[in-house]
Amino acid sequence: MTDVAVWVAAFTGGTAVLASWVTNLGNVRAARAQAEASALAQQRDRVRELRRAAYLEFLERAHLLGELYWRAESRFVQVADPDQLLTDLQELRGELRGAYDPLMRSVRVISLEGPAAPAEAAGTVLEAAADTSRALWRFTLGEPEARARFDEGHQRFKRLLAQFVEAAREAMTAP
């Protein structure tokens, strides 16, 4: 009977060691999976914050440009003297040139951070800004239809900026 007791004790001990090893292996795998999930969640949060910062910077830059376009429109209405209007618009064009480069840089950052929809929308806003500024320049050169093209460009700029906001919102809420 002692031989059987030794075998039972050995079998029980072996089973306990095997069960302990299997449990430990499961715990290691669970800890690894949890660490990977945590790292992935942190990366997603970091990407989301980088995108949010890029979108906000772009919106600030676009807002500044829109404010300058609004000032140009108000000059068209408020300034009756053509020479004074030309001088005021030339000054605004200088400010627009200074505001365009930071907008272009923020579009590049958005293109880098992705995804494609907000990047494309930001690019169309940049194109509209260039077209609108070009129309203002052509007005200062005396081209006859330039004022109408400026007004159309400004409206397009505002519409495309709203579309960017929608694309950015969708990108921020996507999983």
C-alpha cells in the first residue's frame, strides 16, 4: 500500500506542479495582452491629441485669414476713395501673405498626421485661400471682374472651412 501512496503522492505533486505552471503561463499571457492593449490605447490617445492640436492650429490660421478677408470686404464697402481703397487693400495683402505661410505649414502637418479626409479638406481650404488672395491682388491691378471673384472666393473659403470642420470632427470621433 505504501507503493500506491508514494505513486499517489508523486502523481498529486506532479499534477500540482503542472497546474501551477499552466496557471503561471496563463497569467503571463494575460499580463502581456493587457500591457499590449494598454500601450495601444496610449498610442491611440497620443495620435488623437496630435491630430486635435494640428486641427486647432489650422483652424486658428484659417480664422486669421478669414478675418483679413472680412476686413477687405469691409474696406470695399466703407472706403469710397479709390486711392485710399487701393492703399488699404495693399496693406491687407501684405498681412495676407504673412498669414498664408503658417496656414500652409499647418496643412502639411495635417497631411502628415492624417487621416486622408481632413487632409484633403484642409488642402482645398488652402487652395481657396490662394484663389481668394489672388483675386484681391488682381483687384489691386485693376482687373474688372476681380472684386466678384474675391467675393466668390471668400464665400468658397468659408464653405470649405466648414467642410474641413466636419471632416475633422468625423476623424476625431472615429474609433
